[in-house]
Amino acid sequence: MSTLELEQQGALSAEPELGERIAVKPKGADMPIYIFLAASAILCVVSFFVLDLNWGKVIERIPNLGSVVAEMLHFSLDKFDLTISTLMETIATTILAVFYGLIIGMVVGAFGAKNIAPWKGLATVIQCVLTFVRAVPTTVWALLILACMGFGISAGIAGLLFHTIAFFGKVFAQTFEEVPEETLEALRAAGANRIQIFFGAVLPASLTGLIAWSALRFEITFGEATILGMVGAGGVGYTIMAAVNSYQLGRAGLAVVLVFIFAYIIEAVTTTMKGKLKVL
Amino acid sequence: MHKKEADKIAVASKESKRVMNIFLVVLAVLFIGATAFSKFNPFEMLATQGEFWRFITQDFLLPKFKNWGTLWDSIAETIAMAVGSTGVSAVIAFLLAFLGTSSICRLKSVNYVVRMVASVLRNIPALVWAFILVAAFGIGTETGVIALCVSTVGFLTRSFIETLDEVAGENMEALKSTGAGILPVISQSILPAALPGFIAWFLYCIETNIRASTILGMVGAGGIGLLMNGYIKQYNYHAASTVIIVVAVVIIGVNILTEYLRKITLK
């Protein structure tokens, strides 16, 4: 119950007193925000009533958590080469899923952008399909692929491709749609065909965005590739799962730390790149 | 003056060209390395895609389903898990963010510890947390809620710190010079300015947590994933497809709702 009280207190402290402020905005302009905060606080409390969690059990088992964490931090180098090679496999899967997703997504995006698609109905259909693909979690796509392709690195890549294609397809369609109509008009008037317009105007306009989006997607896909192993595809997720299931917690702990280090490096690189691209 | 401006433009475009080239080279190297390591051949996949379509059209579609009652209960549980854990995480992250930003909390060591903890929490995927927590707490919805909270606190703390840093800058200086104490500065200046940013991140987390909570069940941490995984494991694909379509509809619905909320709270 203590978390509920915490939530309520938080919602209250998040609302500064209106009257004492010098009004910079017309009064009542912030109303939707306060209604929103109150509504989410209520929804959150209702959620916990719906869930009806057994906190007694959790508190009782907190010592368990301590011993699990302690054992995991007691790193074991047992089968370390296997951990490293599965991590490499996950990284390779991530790279290939992002690479092929980027290329296929670019084509899909070109057909999904309303201003350059050869047929407007097609653009709408493509965007609906992309929305559906993104709404089904990656792990589910991966499970379906596993069911018909069997295990292996190709199945992992194919499972990840659903979301990377949908992501890049949406991002590219949006970027392409931002190209001003006048530019396209001018090129058409000059006699350029569709393919020339695409490579001459549309693609160059989206290049800086492309780098930032790929970096972001790489970060997300690495997380997804890691958890794919836990539902049966290969990679470092499988190592973590197998190690925990056979009570080799030290080995699992080391694998988790390696995943963290790699994710941390990607994040650091992405952040620096974002800063640099802003300067350009 | 004219010449200087022209120079500037040339340098910028050269620079962006250089960045682009570096990006392409890095992409090519990564691609070749990964292909050599995994021996992945996309054409092989194209050759076997017939099997995939046969699977989708015959084993998977059309959906057939009986246990609607169980399905609705699981959906309600999944949504409650996502909303509840995002709410609790937002409150915790809200408090941590003040300790994590150097513009409010002057202790550099506290900033550092908060940022480091947040980084560990968010860079390990939620499902991995769930798996570790299942080992300690056993299977159940409680574990799922805690796992979601762990990764969401990590993500929101960083995002809230970023928002605070953006907002704090000049406002702080101006108000401090008038002699305002730290609490009035926070409640009168920083909070109102940061609130829209906080809400945007909160809504983003609701979206990602709805997705995450649908798969937590696969490691035994409650929600609709349990049901879905069960049907797939039993090769009952017609039932699985029903659950998957319902999940997709719920996620799309939540995205439409959060999009609407973003519009009304952030204008």
C-alpha cells in the first residue's frame, strides 16, 4: 500500500500552487495538464486495485533477491568463450537487422510517402500495415518466425526485421513527406522522372536524419535481440536464460554485465553523435 | 563579410559530407563484419519465404477462439500492469531526477551515483530484469510489475534529468539573483516549465510499457504474454493469432489515446 500513498503524494507535489505565481499565461491555460495529472494518479491507483498484488509475498522474498544478486555478482568464467560468442552473435544479428531494415525501410518509405508514392491509395495501405506490424511486439514476430523457420541466426534476424522495417518505413515516409512540394514541382517541370526526383532531392534532404535514426534504432534493436534469446532464438539472451535455469548465476551475471557494457557504449556513442549532428 | 559567409557555408557542407562518408564507411564495415561472422544470406531467406506464407495463411489465419473471458481478464491485467508501474516509476524518477541534475543538487557525487544507477537500470532490457526477478520472487504478476518499474525508473530518471537541465539554465540564475530560495525556485519556475516535458516522457513510457507488459508473461511475469506463449507452445496457432490481433488492437488504441493526450497537454 505504501506505493499508492507515494503515488498520491507525488501527484500532489507535482502541482505548484496556482494563485501565488505571476501569471505568464492566461489563467486556466494549464488546466488540461492538471486534469491529466489527477486522472493519471487516479488511474494508477485503480490499476493497483485491479491487479490486487500480494505484497506480503514480495516482502517475504526480498532476502531471496539479495542472495540472487549476490550470487550473480560472484562472476564465474565458466564457459566464458560461449558467452562471448553468443554476445557476438547478438551483435551481428543487431547489425544485420538494422542494415537490411534500413534498406528495405527506405524503399517501403518511398512508396508510403503520400507526396512521392506512385499511387496515393498504396501509401495509405502501406502506412496501415506498418502501424499493425509495429503494434505486435518483436518477440511475438520472432516466435512466429521460429515456428516456421526453425532456430538459428537467420530466424532472429527475420524476427527483428519486422520492427526495423516498420520503423524505418515510417521514419522515411515522414521525412520524405517533409520535402517541400515546390521542390518536387520544380524538378518535375525540369523533366525529372520519379527515380531522379527520389535520388536528386528526396534522399539528400533526409540524410542527417538517417544517421540519428539508425543510431537510435541500433540501440533499441540490441535490446530486442538480447531478449529474443530468452524466447528461444539464439544469442546472449539464451545464455542468460540457460545459465539461470541451471543455477549458474555467476555465469548469468557476467553475461548480463557484458550486455550492459555494450548497451552503455552504444548509448554513449549515440549521445555524442546527437550532439555533433545538432552542430551541423 | 560576403566572403566570410560563403566560406562558412562551404565548410558546413564539407563537414556534413565528411560525416556522411564516415557513416557509410562504418555501416559498410559493420555489415561486412556481421555477415562474415554470421554467414547470413538474405537470398536463402527469400528462397524459404514460401514456407512462411503457407504458415501464415493456413496455420495462423483465420482466428478461432473460445476463452474470451480469460482473454479480457488478461488484457485488463496487462494494461493495469503498464499503467500502475509507469505511475509509480514516474514518481520515483521525479524525485531521483532532482538529485541527479547538477543545477539543483550541488553534490556532484550524488549526481553521479543517481545517473549511474539509472544507466544500469535502463540499459538492461525489461525482460532480462523480469527473468532475474523471477529467480528471486518466483512467477507472478508482482514480479512483472517490479520488472517494469525497474527499467522505467531507469529510463524516466535520465529523461527527466535531461528535461530539467534544459529548463533550469537561465531561469535559475535570474530567480536566485532576486534572492529566492531553492524551493520557491523549483515550484515557481522549474516545475511549470518542465511539466510538459515530463508528461511527454510519461506518455512515451506508457506506450513502451504496454508493449513490454504483453511479453513479460513469456518468462512467467503475468499479463497476456502468458496466454499467448501458452497457445504458441501448444501449436494452437488459430487461438494465438486471435490473442496477437487483440494485443495489436489494444496497442494501437493506446497509441491513439496517448497521441490525443499529447495534443491537449502540450499545446
